[in-house]
Amino acid sequence: MSHLLREHAPITEAGWWLIDDEARERLQPALAARRLVDFAGPHGWQRSSTNLGRVRALAGGAGDGVSASQRRVLEMVELRASFAVARSELRDADRGAGDIDLDTLDRAARAIAAAENRAVFHGLKSAAITGITEASTHKAIALGKDCERYPRHVARAVEALLDAGVGGPYGLALGPEIYTRVLQTAEHGGYPLLDHVREIVGGPIVWAPGLDGGVVVSQRGGDFVLEIGEDLSIGYERHDAEVVELYIEESLTFRVLTEDAALALTG
Amino acid sequence: MGICDDAPVGFDSYHEPPDELPAETRTFARLCASLTEEAEAIDWYHQRLAIEKDREARAVMLDALGEEFKHFCMDLEFLLRRAPLWREIAKGILFKEGDIVEHGEESEERAVEGEAAQGAPLAGSESLGIGGRQGAAR
């Protein structure tokens, strides 16, 4: 049995299928960062840190004539989003009901996906993770409210990356509000704005809950690494006569290897 | 040959202690067994049809053979959905003209490399198996 303790949950095989499938369905479209950055892992729950290959000198050394330095590592962060499922709903699922209430699971999936995206795009200071937009050495470009000008802004971002010697194709992540705005807009002549922007970047355009504004990211590889210890999993917390309390969990860390390989777009 | 949801896979079909196998692995084993049975049934009808001369009997058996084809395809699709690496390799081989062996070698190499880069779940992991999403449609 793993640390997830799934076998202790009063949930049938069919119930676990339902819960896992629903979680996958909700998580996959929201995991925007995974579509744009390199993925390393999963390395398992026991992975605690990433080797940075660097050291810091220890003042005073370790004795007469002996210097000392300590390895620097980036420690894994555990993300967890809790949810509860009514046992009556699980019983209905076992009877074949097709409209099971899994709203709290959906919210937890959305929350943990947004948290992962936020850590990648904006960083997580308390865990020493620097995000893509924070690390970028380029001056951010303001998108403004006029959607029809977005292709021009994105083209400027691509040009800035090219000027810095950062090759494409490029991907574009957009926060939900801006993504919806772009999706709803057609340019003069009815050409969808989304298609125009896609032609400029040459790579994917992704809906990114947790991201403020947007970011153009090189897709050549080797610039950004999302490192996963335990990949997204569902575990068991406790239960009573009414509900089963579960959680979605993962462990991760993130590194920017090339600071100028992305350019932030502010909303 | 029909699929019976409640039928357990016979104990001798497991190669590891069934109690230690996760539910997903036991379901996968049931569908593998079903796929094998459908393939056998296809072979049986194929042989019978090769020698049967009676038109009416042939029509009945041809209809039955169509059912077996359908069941086989449904089993296969289920298994491919649950085994992403298998699905990726199948994509490079099925419904393609040309050299089957060549397609197989190329597809395996491409899919295994892609799987390694995209973070296949660790053996024995109970994760959701999402991994990396580069190249995903959405």
C-alpha cells in the first residue's frame, strides 16, 4: 500500500474509476504549464530535491586548513487540494447513476492545476521557486483592452525573443480572462483572432488558470524544467457515515535555465 | 462471443498474486483475456467458412464473424485507451500502407522516446498518469 492509503477508503473499484477519470478530465485542460515547459519525472514520492550543481562556501571552513562548502538543492514542494465525496453519491454511482455530484473534486482539480501553473509562471517565493515571468530579462509588454492590437503585441514579443537569439517555435499562455477575450474576437473580415495569433507564435496557445496576463515562451526546449516527484494522484484522508474525504496531491519544483527565453504580457 | 462484466479472470490467468494486483491491472487482464477469446473466435469462424458450402449457413456464420470483429475492436480500443504507450505504437502501425515491420520499428522507437520524455508513470504508481502535456491537443 502506498502513502495514498487508497485501499482504506470505503470506495469500490467502480467508484475509484469514476473519481480518477473525472480528475483526469478536469486536470488535463487546465495544466497549461505542462504544455509549454520541459517535463522531468515523475521521480516518485520519495524524491526530496533537485540537484542544482552549485555550492555555497561555509564561512570559517571545517578546521585548520580545511575549507567547506555545502551543496545547493531546490527542495520539492508538496501541493495538496482536499475534497469530499458523499457516500450516497458513490452508492448511486455503483448502481449505475451517470450524474454523480463531484463538484468538490472539480474545484480541487482546478485549484491544484492553477497552483501548478502559478508556480511555473509567477513562482512560489516561500519555496524559492522563481517563475518564468519573474525571471524574464525582457521588458514586459502591456496587452491593454483592445484585442485587435494583440497580434501586434505578440509579434513584438516574438521579435524581442528573436533579437535575443532565442529561437522558436513559441508558445503562448493566456490567463482565462484574456484567453476568453481572444477567443471571442474576430478581426476585420471575420478572421478569428486566435488563429492570427497562432500563426505568429507558431506553437500552442494555452488557456492557463492561475496566470495573470500572458507569456510568450520559447518551445525549442532546454529553457524551463518542471520537475515532478509524485505526479498528480488521489489519496484518502478519512471518512465517516456521510462523506469520504480525499485529496489530490503532487510534489514538484521548477527551474528557469534561460531567463531570456520568455517574455511576459501584462493584462 | 460476448463480454461478461462480472466474469473474473481465471486464477491461472494471473501471473502474480491477484490480491496484490491493483484493480486497474485486474480489469486490464480481463480485457486482455477477452481480446484473446475474440481472436480465437475469429479464427474458428474463418476456418469454418473456408469449408462451408451451404449458403444459408455461410450467411449466419458471416454475421457471427462480424460480431467477433466488433468485439475484438472494442476490446482493443479499451486496452489502447488504458495503455497510452501501446496506443502510440499502434498509431504508427495500424491503417498504414507499406512495410509493416518497418512501421513497427519506427513507431516503437518514436513512442518509447516520447514516453520517456513525457513522464510515464513509475511502475506500481497509483498516480493519475498525466505526465507531461507537450504536444497534447488541449
